[in-house]
Amino acid sequence: MVRPSDSRVPYLRKGLLLRQLLRRLAVTALLAPAAAGAMTMIATPAEAAPAKTSEQALQTEVNRLTNVERTKRGCGALKVNAQLTAAARGHSAWMARTGTFSHTGSAGSSFVARAKATGYGQPSAENIAWGYQSAASVVQGWMNSPGHRANILNCKSKSVGVGAVYSANGTPYYTQDFGY
């Protein structure tokens, strides 16, 4: 059996003694306030993360902000359509579930096919997005993109459906379907 050299023994003992002392101090610090009848404080972050907006609230606000952009530029407000909303929610749910970001959906479906599958006869365009934490930021993102902006400001479109769905890790996926 190899014995530690004499120079190492004090180091090991000091380290061992220091660990024991620290443990005792930690236990004392934890128990002292309770023993003295004092209130204990729990540290919390200075600023809590904002509460996650409900999917329905996101959808409603995206619709409202889209209509604000349209009316500022002389287009009529879009009417929310239940069939387009069902198509949009279904596509957002599929993207969120699979982690796929594409206009091509489940089984190779197009936005036209998805809208028609819900019974809507004249779909006109689709916008998609992911990762935006608010309705304002996603609408602004679309307005900053020429193609998405053109879809929003197409005055021939009369109906809209928005689907906002959170993935398992909390990432929001958006689909905005337009119709004539």
C-alpha cells in the first residue's frame, strides 16, 4: 500500500477539514432563520418571463393587425372565415408537431388543397411564419417581406383564417390563409 507523502497529508487534511466546515456553515445558515422564528426569503428573477399568449389570442390579434394594415392602405377589412381558419390551424399544428416549416404540408398538400378540403372554394394566398413571440412581430415580419406584404394588401382577398399553434418546446408556428 502506498502512503501519501508527508507533504500531501496536511493538504488532504486541510481540504477535508475545509469541506466539513463549509458543510456545517451551510446547514447552520439554512436552519438559523427557522430556529430564530425569522421569515425566510426566496430569491426570484428580477424580471419574470412574459406569460405565453394563448393561441386563440394570437390568432385574433394577427387578424386585427392585418386589417389595420389593409385599411391604412385603402383595402377593406378581411372577414374571418371558419373554413380558412381550420385549414390554417391544421397546417400550423402539422408544422409545430413535425418541426417542418413549409407551404407544402402533410402528404404533400398545398394551401389550396387544404382550404378546399375544409370546404372553402376560392383560396387566394398563404403566409407562414415561426418563432415570432407576438402577433405584432409576426405581422410586422410579413409586412417587411414583399411577397407576404402583397398577400396581406391584395384588395381582392375578402376572407382570412389564421392558425397559431405552439410546438412542444413553445415555439409558435403561424399560418395565414386568404380567400376571394
